[in-house]
Amino acid sequence: MGHTSDAGEKILRAAHSLFDQRGYSALGLAEICRAAGVPRGSFHYFFASKEALALSVVDEHWDAQRRAWLRLLGTGAEPLSRLRALFEATGARQRDGQPDRGTIAGCVFANLAVETGDQTEAVRQRLREIFEAQVAMVESVVREARRRGEVSVSDPREAARSVMAQLEGRVLFAKLYGDAARLGPLWANCLALLGARCPQAYATGELGGAVPV
């Protein structure tokens, strides 16, 4: 069997699914290729190594997530309403995936960061870059809310880091306990971190929608 034009894409899709389900370390290239339905010998035609494949998975996921985040955070709604929409969509993805998986998926980036932190510097560095990009996107919304007098933080950059830490932490708790309800306090905690002037105006509603996390 030759190197078909879609074999690389099949490997990428299979790896994305398997990393999400099983993690990075436990998977061998043979298993990934078997799940992709391509010969083991085809792997290195498309990817130099398992690390290179992981980087491609990370980049593909970030491309989809970034577009979703820009769509949610770039609307004409009030800043805190836009930020809440991001949190709602994140929570919904965790809940919606649970019936099929039987577990909470968690965040692809956080899962890889925990597992590969001391195994592959290239993946760790790429995840750092993504986290900084996420922080920058949240920071721009926080700065707008601060200009409007809706939040009282003095350092929007650090506030955005705290918001991201809260988001990732709550998703981690949901995964650890296998319970999407652990995401419940997420938005109220975010409002507290930002020192929201009128938190009650943004504190109602259910988490819903979906974005890649």
C-alpha cells in the first residue's frame, strides 16, 4: 500500500482521539497507525517522530480552539458577557462528551502538559505559547471591562492569568472527580477574581454551548 494522500490526516485524527482518551505515554506508534487504518511503515513518511505528531495534534486543536474563542470573545456584547460565553461553552463541551466517554475529557492542553512536562521540551514550549495566547485573549476582554468600570483589577494581565488558572483548575477537578458539576462555581469565582462591580448582573444562567478545550 502506498502513501495515500489522506493517510497523514488519518494518523493525525487517530492520534488526537487516542491522546484524548489514553494520554501520550501509553501509546505506541503501532497502535496509532492501527487505529488510523494505515501501515506502521507509513508513519515516518508523514511525521518525523511521536513528538512531531503530538505537536501537530496540539497545533490542529489550537487552530480550532482559537477560532472558537475569537468568535465568542469578538462579538459586540458586553465584555463580561463575552467572557461568560467562553466559560459556558467550555463547560458544555465537558458535559456533552461525558455520555459517550463515560468520563470527563478535561483539557487537551492541560492533559498533555501534565503528562509530557518532563518528557518533551518541544511540546511543553508549544503549550506555554498557547497558554500565553489564551491569556492575551482574555486580557483584552478584562481590559475592556476595566475601562468600562465593570471590574476593579489593577493588573489585567495577571487577572487574566488567574482567570485561566481558575478555568483550567475547574476543568481538572471535573475530570478528576468525573463530575461536570465541579464546573458549577466557575463563573462566580471568575467574577470574584476580577472584582466585578455588579456580579449579580452576570451571575445567572446555565452553562451551555461548546468549544474545543
